[in-house]
Amino acid sequence: MFLRGGATLAFALLSLGTSARAQQPHDPGHVAGGAHMRAGALLMQVEAHLLAIGTMQAAIQKTMAEIKALVAPSAAVAAVAAQPAGGPQVWPLDPASSFVSAADVVQMNNGRTIRVDDVLYGYDSLFEQRHLFSAGSWLGVQLQQDPQDLVVIQQLIWDIKPKVIFDIGTNVGGSAIFFAHLMSQYAKPGEAIIVSVERPLSPTRQAKALCPKCTSVAENPLWGQYVQFVQQTSEHPDSVAALEAAIQKFGGPVVVSVDGWHEYPEVFAECKLFHKYVTNGSYMIVQDTKLDRLFNKPGPRKAAHDFLDGNSNFVIDKSKEIFLYTQHSDGYLLRVRPEAA
């Protein structure tokens, strides 16, 4: 806009100067000759200024485009705005979601409408941000598990009644005590075992604040009756040897719980190494698959899917996500056929 108007002004001035020169007599000594030269110099200055204005205008347009991009509605917002008036105004489904019924829409009695995924993922985010995973306990021992999955895993263990549970990542012992308590209801001490692997940990200050009455796992008698603790990483030869010795002694069924270090390489390696010990009809539970979405990077869920891409003996059992919210979506891996001989 500035450049176009300025150019018009310049052309007008140049025409004026040319016309004035044409009307003057060709007298070298005429006094108007100096005025014409001065006018020409000024017009050259105007032209330089107009070029500068043009450069500035381009910079302003570029900056305005950047501002517009920053404040423009996202595709999700635009999709909501494009919905018919009077219809439910809900966010489009996040393609990263893997929750059961994630696409469903709930109409509440307060007049609001919300997508199921937004309810579940909102709670998932809050659970992580407030470290609510450290707020629970089992028989006094801190247990880092959400209540919905706790019920599902309890049902799974009770249905299968494994003789061996390989518990990767027991942290301060809560998952081992949980498994031991369930095991004590169908097997006497010496008839089944949990092989629990983890480096020794102590509750953090935040964990103590969230569970101030939690006690040491060593104070629970089930720890000594049903748990064989191996102070090593899961893939260490001592851990593998303990698992194989337990299977040799107690047989199956065998359940593997993958809940150690939640980075993709570690989880994928554990799936590749320990799946062979899971008996037919039993489970390898890849926990905290939620972290892929929360941290926006490959993690346990990606590892589980990549493992399944190369192994048709396991399938994802979505029936274990019966309560809709789970922290282990796509992580309940059911063995549907034994290893080839």
C-alpha cells in the first residue's frame, strides 16, 4: 500500500519537473536552471526513501504473517467452530489416543458435552502431574498403581493363578506385596513364587508426603514367604537365572509384569527377552504405556506394538481395559499360542 502510493507521488513529481523544464527557455544562464537541478536531486532522495519504505513494508508484512499464524485457531479449534450451530461442541478425537470408547461423546446433566478421550486423558495428565501414583499402598506398602488397573490385574491374577510371577520394577516392594497377597489366597508358601527384580530404592520425599503411613516392605511377612528379591536389572544373568530356576521348580502358569525403566529400548528388550517364559493363555503386562502420549515420544506402548509386529503369538487384549481408563492401554498382551517347537 505504501509503496504503490509513494510511486504514484514520485511519478507525479517527476512529470512536474519534466514539464517545468520543458516550459523554460533554453537559456544556460536562466535562474530557473538551478531550481531544476535542485528539484532533480530532491526527487532522487524521494526515490531512495520510497525504496526504503518498500523494504520496510515487506518486513512488516512478513511479521504480520507470523503473528497471524501464531494467533490463528488450531485445526482442532477450527473443527469445533465449523460444527453446526446447536450441535454438541466437542474437540476432535486426538489420533494419539488408544483408550477404549475414546471417540464417544458424553452429554452431562449440566448441559455440557465432552468427548470420552478428553475425560480420560485429562485425568491421566492430572494423575501424572500431581504424582498421584505415589498416593496408594497395599497392606501398608507403597504401591505405585492406579485403582482401575489394580482391579484388572487382580482379576487377571486370580483367573490365571500363576505359579511364577516375574515382577520387573517393584520399586519399594508394593507390587511384589500385592502379587504375594493374591498368591497367598490360592497357594501356600513354597508352592508359588514372585521373582522380583529391582535395584534397592527408598521412597522419595514427595512419595512419603503422599503416603505418610506407608511402611517398609520388610515388615510384611508375605515378603519373606512369597518373594525372591533379586537386586539386579531385569536382563542381568542373575535375574534370568532366578526366573528360570523358579519355573523349573514351580512350573506354570507364568505371568511377566514389565514395569521397570520405561524408556523404549529397555521395554522392547525386555519384551523380546522374557516373552518366551509366558505360558499359553497367560499375559505379559507392559505397564505405563500412557507415557508415550504424555511425553510425546516412543516408550512402552511403541515397544509393545513393535514387539507384536514381530511376534504373532501374542495379541492385545482390550477386554482388560473394561473400566475405560487405564495406564496400560495396549499393554495387556495375551499369549494365544505357544512358541514353535
